[in-house]
Amino acid sequence: MTSKVSIIIPCFNDADYIEQSVQSAIDQTYKNKEIIVIDDGSDQKTKEVLKNIEPKIDKLIIQENLGVVIARNNGIEAAKGEFILTLDSDDYFEPGFLEKSVKIMKEDHSIGMVTCWMSIKNEKDEVIRVDKPTGSPAFTAMFHNNAPATLLYRKVCWEEVGGYDNNLLKGYEDWDFNIAVCKNGWKIHVIPEVLFNYRKTFFSRNKAAKNFYAEIRKYTYKKHKDLLVQNIDQSIDLLLNEIETKNKEITKLRNLKVYKFEKFFMKAFRKLKSYF
């Protein structure tokens, strides 16, 4: 008998996209699956859409607005599958992702996670670019996230690390989760095909998370400081390279004509203001 996959879809005010997301889960060619949607305190419009979707899925969990981290953990807690597929309610998979991913994990028991290349799209479903995750080891992932939030993994991976960290409610909990899983010796496999579609919207959570990037990064570095210490020379090199890159970006920005005009304008404005 084939292993069951639990597809976990947290939803918060995604009335326009949740149907497509759920349908992409239904349309997976891999048949032994359950679909769990978590309503994270959505508005009435979204609740009406979820009510129409409910007969098509296996479980609808309703909770107050606690955030995607807790919603995802609650969904996985209720899951019966050996494998977990996380999916955000404004994104969607191509039909063959699950079948190809489960086959890879069945053939290689050292692989804990499977992801793929992803198409980044706008609100009109137009392709902006294609991202190609690296699936790199835990230490490298400290500086460059090695996989998206949406991927297939063994439920035991989630159990081993204690689930997604509830201290990361502001974002990038998937980054921390990927690091933690890799630290336990699991590998990440990347399928070199575009089988996942990530939609960038005005209200995308990753945009909001950037406002807390320094805070989140500081927390994550301290949590996994053992990796930094074990690879101290590489850590120093990577951090210094990052500082150099940022400095070059700042220099490039300062050389832009628009920046120079704004600087000139503000200087003139302050001088004019001093006369009054």
C-alpha cells in the first residue's frame, strides 16, 4: 500500500486564491492523500469560499487568528500521513509534484525533504522569474535559505525538531525549520523542474517579514550558533562578503542621478528653510 501524504493548507483572507490552491492539491496524480485546510480567523468572504470547498477536502480546522506558524503546526498535529506537504493558500502545485517527490523519498531514506524549481508569479498569474533552490546543507542554509516554505517532508522530521518555531510568528519560520531538519542529518532533494507556483501579492507575508528581518535573523543565528561556531572561518568569510556586497549596493545607489538630485534638492530646501 502506498504511503499517505497529508497536504496542509493554512488560509487567512485568501478568498481569491484558496480554491485554486485546494484544486491543485486535489489534482495531484498521487492518490493516497488527505487535504487539511486551516482557517486562521479569516474574514466572512473567505469563510464562505471555505464552506463551498469543505465537501472536497478531508478536514477543515477553524481557529482564531493565531498566524500561519501555529495554523501549520495545528494542521500537521491532526495529520495522519507519513509525509507532509505544506502549501500556502495563494500558491499551487503542478499535478505531478507529489508523485515524483514520494518516489524519490521512497528510493532514498536519507532524504528528508523534497522541493523543486518554482515559478514566481504576480497577482495576474504572470511569470516574473523562475527560482531554483539549492537544497544546500544546514550551515550554508544559515546564510541562504536552501528551500521554500512549500515542500514535501517526512512527518518524523517535523516531530524531531518540535514543529515550526512559535517564536517566529513574524516570518521566516520555514528558514529556521529547514536549518533544524538539516542539522539532524536529513538531506534536501531538489527536482530540476518547475512544479510549484509561488504568487507574490501586495499582502504577501514575506514582504511584511522583511520589516523584521534583522530581528528574525538575530534570533535564528543565536538559536543555531553551534553551526556558526563549528564553521567559524567560513562564517566570518560569509558575513564579511555580505557586508562588502551591501556596501557596493549602497555606493551604487548613491551614484544614481535620482539620489544625487534628491540630495541636492534637500540641501537647497534646508538652506531656504534657514532664511525663515
